[in-house]
Amino acid sequence: MNQHTPYKPEHKIRIVTAASLFDGHDASINIMRRIIQATGVEVIHLGHDRSVEEVVNTAIQEDVNAICLTSYQGGHNEYFKYMYDLLKEKGANHIKIFGGGGGVILPSEIKNLMDYGITRIYSPDDGREMGLQGMINDLVEKSDFAIGDSLDVSLKDVTTKSAKTIARIISSAENFPNVAKGILDDITTKNKNTTIPVLGITGTGGAGKSSLVDELVRRFLLDFPKKTVGIISVDPSKRKTGGALLGDRIRMNSINNDRVYMRSLATRQSNLALSKHVNEAIAVLKAAEYDLIILETSGIGQSDTEIIEHSDVSLYVMTPEFGAATQLEKIDMLDFADIVAINKFDKRGAQDALRDVKKQYMRNNNLWDTPQEQLPVFGTIASQFNDPGMNRLYKAVMDVLVDKVGAKLKSSFNTTGASSEKIFIIPPSRTRYLSEIAESNRSYDTLCAEQVDIAQKLYGIFQTICSVLNVSLTEVERLCLGELGLNEDEILNSPEVSGKNDKKEFIKLLIAEFNKVKKDLSPYNWETICGWSETVNRYKNPIYAFKVRDKEIKIETHTESLSRTQIPKVALPKYKAWGDILRWCLQENVPGQFPYTSGLYPFKRTGEDPARMFAGEGGPERTNKRFHYVSAGMPAKRLSTAFDSVTLYGNDPDYRPDIYGKIGNAGVSICCLDDAKKLYSGFNLADSMTSVSMTINGPAPMLLGFFMNAAIDQQCEIYIKENNLEKEVISKIEKLYKNKERPTYNGTLPEGNNGLGLMLLGVTGDQVLPKEIYQNIKKDTIAQVRGTVQADILKEDQAQNTCIFSTEFALRLMGDVQEYFIDNNIRNFYSVSISGYHIAEAGANPITQLALTLSNGFTYVEYYLSRGMDIDKFGPNLSFFFSNGIDPEYAVIGRVARRIWAKAMKEKYGANARAQMLKYHIQTSGRSLHAQEIDFNDIRTTLQALYAIYDNCNSLHTNAYDEAITTPTEESVRRAMAIQLIINKELGLAKNENPIQGAFIIEELTDLVEEAVLLEFDRITERGGVLGAMETMYQRSKIQEESLYYETLKHNGKFPIIGVNTFLSSKGSPTILPAEVIRATEEEKQSQIKTLENLHKANDTKEFLKQLQETAINNQNIFQALMEVCKVCSLGQITKALFEVGGQYRRNM
């Protein structure tokens, strides 16, 4: 790879960077925007999940040279072409468009897009040939042209709020002042009689000014439905390169509105918080007759007051962390600010900070007679949706604008006297929970070591007694060991001792010492030692009997090989010494016994291998067909569902090109209850041999509502058929659909689909059955369904980016789901799959994956406990999901997870046995699949699957070898399934269910990884627990650092990857292109949109959505309301309704 020095631009270049709509893969664009900025460019970064309209509007308002995008989630053809067309339509086709998407965008598609007019789409081969800096140099050089060197605009274009005109005049003023002088003179003349107010917002860097501006704008737009606002936001330029990161837009959710204009400016000078062209920009916005202009500065120091020269009203934003109260005397803005906001009011010491700032403001402004509560100093938490402090601040700002400037902005916004108060997910008193767990687990280990020493000492005494008696250990154990210790009478009256006084006295001393030492051994541990022989015998017997939920289960303990060898399903150590036995029982133990290191259940379930059938593509019918294909002949149906990106982000299908292109690509499109019914049709969802896993996070409660209702209606259908009610029910449905188009299953039913679930398409069971019967069916069904919904919102914020609601609201939804599960006795369905898989896929090493995942799990435990839930009731509803690579630590990831979880749940939280059991699904590593020598991928997958099966995973998904380049084909999926079937059915050692237990390296690795995880718990505690660490993006940064380390070693060859950087073929192991690419068809996309349109025509949803919002506002259980709303409303309708009451996710840089 060639090394490139950064290109030096001739002109001031501005570029918008973003990841495409419904695409959370932001790692690449973050790297790109850093290099672009370091190459001297002013970068307006929007982050992930951005629509074409948002990007184009930003590009025009910011008057950029180019747009740089990544698209890894499919739909790129429609996305890029729509962007080109929209720019052309808005007269901005001078803006260059650059893009990339790894191997997702095929060479033929790259050519097609570039022929259409896209400036350049970079491929993986371009990256290998040019390097990152080489690609950026090419991009920047192609974007290096003047902006604003000529003006063909009129004042009329300004007064009609033409974003393109406004932006171009500001650019011309920045870049070519002489060119702009004429129009600026006209603007100055026009503005002489203008009284448009300017609100100046300034403050220290990191005070949350952008979030606060966004919250003010959101309230302004609600308060004044017809008024407009213009925003000028300033960020500093880098002195060394001239580049700048203009990052305010990424934090703003309210500005993509036709009543808002925003322009980001770089200071283009050192040590100043404002651009020297701010006056011209304000003048242009005044001429455009925006009703309010907001000017936000970059972060300022203590002596900076530049903002007051450009604003009518000034708002100073600070945080409680200013140091000693004397520091306030040094802040000049406290002399001049009309209003002060102490943002991030959830920080420690906020109330003291409010008191001190009010006192200083009072001194500075001689307001000695003003009551403190009337001073314009407010505590705010801008990051918290509908924060009371923000409401009061907004009202105060508007009142000052009216009183001081005479602005026609009399607010009718309702506020209460309430102060900002953080809605704590984890109570402040519990922020040390992870270190408490680490301390508790280490205490357990210390106690174990002490007890093991005592047991070993007892064994030594016991051995001595046996030697003196000259009898076998086993015989004496049988005769003499009891609950209280050694039976002295039994021993002294034995033939070996009777009549031999010299032996008697010695034996008495030994017995006394034994019983003295034994007092320090816990009764449980003594019982464990005494019962060891019985334990060994139970596993030697041909049949092992145990109980699960009061049901006795009998299992054969051995299998027979072709050589007629009896292979034990569970092998036990041959230990004799009590210390060894006790250590093994306390830290390892047999499967099914605490601490569950070797497995959760005494034996694996017969007739149900841990294989999961993964599918998701096109419409529900196509994925239904794939489910029936992959599960054919399997006694257990374990269906894992992948959803398309439109569904993952809680949206409905639409003809809009940037949405249309993603419908049914890289997952199945599900937008309503009928889609769910078709998706799982032919599978009895209430059958104990059927389980469904749904890989969905942000909108998980809605998809869960669709699933539960689909399951209920299946059982209603069974009831209808069993009671011969078909004619009556069909008659009712026909009346309901008179003059309406009823939904249908498109196409013929696949082999194995008996049509179950399709009778009630378009209706629900409560519409055709008596209420009492329906409620009984519902109650029984939801208690029987088996499966998992991922719903892990903490992991999404840390790694995968499919958050859609504010974090607090998303966690509340998770809690409401769990509460509903408890109230309705839903014990077989997991309310969350706490996922390390996506953390690993984002780049984390196995220890970090495990530590972050378990820390997230314990955070949910603490949150649910804070809501008053019983740990014994919610604990069993928690499950986990890990990735399995080839690193050595992956060999023990399940063992360590089970052990840490069990110890903490038992010792720290006092949970029962079911809640102590960590159940996990594992998937072979997607990151380890390579587009070079793809046939080698199956070898890696086989080794990873072997790790997982030997480690007693609860369920397993093996990736198809061609997933690195395309959606898996039926052939590759069958091969992937065969990998684990061959291990389970053919591999002899896999007939044993604890094959790695007892290996020295496995025990050593287990201890090393366990301690590494506990150390990570302590590091997270130092940052305020999981949520505190998320605020500083600790987890995300750690993941990215580890990803970079791996990529560096892969690139320089120090980490060998066969067929990628070593052992290359004679052709150099080039990237493989797929023979076929599986994408959703036009018919499938249009069918999904038609389904949606028919649903909206068939149902009046306003009252349902209103009731849902009222449920949220009144702090009632939202999921209970969703169970009804999901019957008639579409996914997008529900998402939008909840945005209004719960807040939208705010992206981070």
C-alpha cells in the first residue's frame, strides 16, 4: 500500500459526512471524517441513520462542496440516486457525492452509480490500493473548488427564505467579501428598521450547548406553529491544518424542519469563540425575516464576552463542575448574561452550584433585594426529554426577549415550578454495584480457598486415622462420617482399636483435633464432602433422575460407541482428597449445580440440538418459506429472525427512494401484526418444541406485541377449528371487511406450512370470539410461548446504533415489558437478550465483550430492582447472546459468564437457583468471515462451533461461509447447519457433555478471564457505573481502540489470517464476488407498502395512539397498552406516537 501525504487544498472546502438512513455502521465514516478534517477541510458531521432529505438540506444550508457517505445496510442504489436527483431538483448539483460501503456495493453497482452522476464510490480494492489517506486526498482534490466567488442572487430570494441563496451569500461573505459587498449593502439598508431579536448562547466547551439549543428550538416550534428560527453555530478551526469539526448538528433532532435554517461556521482564527463573519451571517438571516435568530459560540474561557456584541439577549451555559465558588468571580459572562443555565444538573453538587451561581449573579448585578427563586439562573438537564428545568429556561428566555427587545414572541408554553431532577435509572446510592459484585465474588473465592484448606487438613487427619487403623479410606468413610463429624464410639469400638490402649489414646487425640478443625468448615461444605461418593455413583448408574419444575426426568448416563465403549455423558474427576473435591464442587461442579461453570442442566435436552435456524429476507412470505426449509425434519423449531433496517429503526415501508431501497434487504420487512402472522405461519408458536428469537432492539416492544398477538390468534384459530366455528367466524370477518381489501398470504404455502395463523389475517381473536374465551386463550398462550427478544438498549448505545428512543424512555419500555411478563406469568420467554455479539462485531476482544455484556446485564438487574421487581421473578427472563471467535478466551466465555453471574446472583443478590442460571445463545463470529478465500470461512466456523458446543452453550447459530459477500443462499445455510449437526451427531467426544472440564489450560484460562472481567467492572465503577461510563463514551472508545489494534495487526501481518494476509493462493487470494446477490424484489416491496396502506384504511388508529400516549404520560405500563395498539396500528405509527411522549435518541460524536 502506498503512503500518501495529506493533500493541501487551494480553497476553503466544506464537506458533509454521514451514514445512510437506517444504518448504524458509523465506525468507517468516523474514521473518514477525522482524516478529512486533518486534511484541512471543514466537516459538518451528521452521524448515522440520516435520510437523503436531511443530508441534502444540510448540504444546501451549509453550502458545502461535497457529501461523503457510507452505506452498509443495502438500498444504496436508490439512496445515492435519490440524493443526486434531489440535489439537482434543488439547483445544487454542483455538490459532489462520494460514498463507500465495503463489499456491500458490488463493482457493477459502483459503475452504474458513477455513470448516473455520483462522483465516486470507493471499493475495498480502492482502499487496499490507495490507503485511507490516498482515498481522502482523491476526495478532497475533486472537491477543491471555490464557493461564493460569484453571486447571482436578489434580495427577494433572501426574503423568501431560499436556503440556497442565504447560504451562498454567507459563503461569499466568508470567502470573497468583495463579491458579497453589494448584496450585503442592500441587506444592511433593509435591516435598518428590523427588530428581529438575536439570542446569543455561549459557554464552556462540553457544557451541552448544542443539546440545549436543540431543546429550545423544539419548544419554540411547538410554542409558535407558524414562526421561524435561524441558527448560526460556531466551532473552532484547527490552527495546524485549518480544518474544523462542525459537530453541533449531530446532537440536534429538531432542526430538520422547513421553519428552521441552520448554518455552521468555523472561526477560521485562533483563540476566538466566533467567526469574524458572524455579523454578516446575522444580517442575512435578519433580512430573511426569521422570527428568532440564535447565535451559538464555540466553547469559551473565563474572560470571553464576545457574544454580547452580536446579541440582544445572552444566555450563558455552564455545568456544576466549575471548581471552587471563587472561580465564579473570574467568569466575565456572569456580569453580562441575561440568563444563566447550569446544564447537566444531574451531576454531583448541582444544588450547591445553583446556590453559588445565584449568589455570584446577585453580587455582579446588585440584585440584593431580589428573591433567589426569581433570579434568572436555572438548573437544566438538556439531555433529558421534557426536562422541567429546560421548560422553565425556555419560558424565561422568551419572556426576556419580549421584555428587553420587544419581540413579538409572547410564549404560551406551560411550565411548572419544578426544578430539573434527573430520572435515575440506577439510584445514585447504587452506582458502585459492579465493584460490589466484584468484591462479593472475590470474597466467595477467598472463602472457598479457606474452606478448601480446612477440608484438606481434615483429610490429612482422616488419612492418619485410617493408617493407624490399617483400613481403607472408603470403609472408614462408610462407617464413621456423619453430620457431626467422626463417630468416636464407632471407631474406638472397632476390632482394630478395641483393647489396644496405646492406639486408643492416639486415635482420641486425632478425633478431637478432627472435630475441632471441622467446626470451621461450613455444614454445606461438609455435606458436599460426605455426599461425594453418592454423587459419583449417581453418574455411574445407567439412569440419572432429576426434577425440573416438579416434573421427574430420567436420562441415560452413557452412550455406546461403535467399539461398544460406554462413553459417560458427564465425566467426574477421580479426586480422593477432600480439598480437591471441595474446590472442584465450589468452583466447577457437575452440570446443573452451582456455580454452573460446566453447564446449567444435569444433561442436555434430548431431541433438541442447540442449533438455531436463522433467516430474514424480503417479505414475510419469503422468510416463512426459508424457515420451513431450514427446519424441515428437525424435531425442534428454533427460529431466529433478522429484520430489515426499516424495521430495525421502527419505520414503515414507503415509496420514498431512500426507504424503498431498504425494504426487505438484509432482513425481513415486518410493519404490522399481519406481517408477523404470515412470517410464523405454519409453526405452532405455543408448542414447547418451537421457540422464536427476534433480533430487534429499538422497536423491540412493538415487534414483541406483534409476535404475542400472532401467537394468541394462532391458538384462537385452533380453538375455532376444534369447536367447528369456521363458518361463523368467516361470516364475521366478511362483514368486517365489506368493501375493504383483506390481507392475504402472497404465493403458495411452502412445504411443511399447514396454514396455521392465516385464518385470522386482518382481524384478531377478540373480534370473532367471546371475551371470556379470548382472555383465557390469551392468558394460556403468553404463558406457553418460548423464545427471546433481543431488546438490549445499552448495547445499542455502546456498539450497534439502532437506538430510536431516548435512553431513559427505552429502558422504561424494557422495564414495562418485564413487569408485564411477571404480572402475566410469562416464564418461558426471555424479555431481553443481553448481547455481546454486536460488541464483538464492532471490534471488542473477548474479555471486553464479556465484561461489557455482563455489566449491562447487572445494570438491568439493578434497574428492575429499583422498580420494585422481585429478582426471583425477573431473573429467569434474562438471557445472553455472545459471539464466538477463535481467540483462546472464547474457549471459556460461557464457563466464565455462568460462574460470575451465578456467584453474584446468589451471594450478592440472594436470588434463587433459576435466577442464578445464565442462559446464552452464541453465534460464530461474523467478523472472522472474510471475502477472500471464502471456502476457508467454514473451517473457522467449525472451530468456533466446537468451542461453543464443548462449552455447553444453550443454543448456537453457525454463520454461512458466504455471509462475507452476500445474503446466505440455501446451499450455504445448509452447510452451516451441517457443521453443528456433524459435531453433535458424529463427533465422538461431543457425546460427552463436559469434555473440556478438568483440562489444566481450561481451568487456568477460566480463572484469568474471570479476574480480567472483575477488573473491568472496577474500571466501569470508577466512571459512575455503566450509564456514567456511557456518558463519556468509555465503552464505545474501548471497542474502537481494540478494533483498531486488531486491524493494525491484521494489516501488518503480525496476526496471521490464512488466505487473507498469509498462505495466499497463486492468484493472490483476491476478494470473491458473489455469483448471485439476494435482494428483495419489486413485487415484495410493493406488497409490503400495499399491506400497510390497507391496514391504515381498515383501522381508525387515532384513539389507540392517543391512549398509548396517555398511558406513557400517566406512568402506566406501556407494554400493556402496546398489546392492544399492536393489533391495529403499524410500526411507524407507534414509533412516531412514542417519540412525542418519550423523546428521540440523540446521537453522539
